[in-house]
Amino acid sequence: ELLDEETPKILVGVEVLICPGMDNMEGIEKLTLEGTNILLLELPFVVSEHTDELFETVERLIYDNGYTVFMAHANRYPTASVERMASLGAKLQLNLEDICSFGERSRVKHWLENGWVSAVGSDVHHDEKIFKKLKKSARIVSSSLEKINRPLES
């Protein structure tokens, strides 16, 4: 094996937009993180008349279908939606570059204290300025890092 304990293991996965009834979708297991039962889901950016259906779908994915659901870049969404996902049993993934503002810190701290945040990462594609934000954000969540980003267990 080429990997040692210091080398991160890379798993193939996809971020999936939640849609009503996706819990009944044929082949949904192909959307999980490689070798796990983890689904990385994101909410639509526009709240619609299907909001309750989306949360009911997530609930069925977790409790009826046995998936571990992560809410991708949870800090991009309204607090009520994020906390409703967490109350259903979804785990939260935060993008570090998005939590530098003072307004974000209080709600992120609340989510960390409640044990809802299970992964932090970055959605950096090409902006070099963002790396300064990553360092600052990492300091903000540093006291909780031992609780999050542990090896993923399904």
C-alpha cells in the first residue's frame, strides 16, 4: 500500500441536489461516497412550495433507507433550514471559507456546540485570496476540530 497514516485517502463522491421523492429513486446508491452509505446533499437555493417534501425525503433517506446524510456547505443556507436538517439526523458539512464573517461565527459556534458539524472542507476552485480566509476560519473552528473530520464511518 502506498498510503501512510499521514496521507489522506481520497474517495469518489458527488454532491446531490435534494429533490422530493429521491428516496425512491432507482440507483440512488450510486450517488453515495465511495465505499459508504453517505449521501452528500444540498438544498435548492430557492425555497419553494416543496420545502416540507424535501425534508420528508431526507427523513426517509435516513430512517427508512439507512443512509447517512450530510448537508453540503450548510452555512450557505438559512439557519432554520439547516437546523431542521440537523434535527432530522443529517450531519453538517461547512466550507471554511464561508465562515469568516462575524455573523456566521455565532451560528457556526452553536452548530459545533450541538455536535451537528461532522465535516469541514473547502469549495476553493481558483481564487487564491481565499486561502487567507481558510486559515482564519480554521482558527475559528479549531477548538472543535477533534470532534469533526474524523474518519468517515457510515
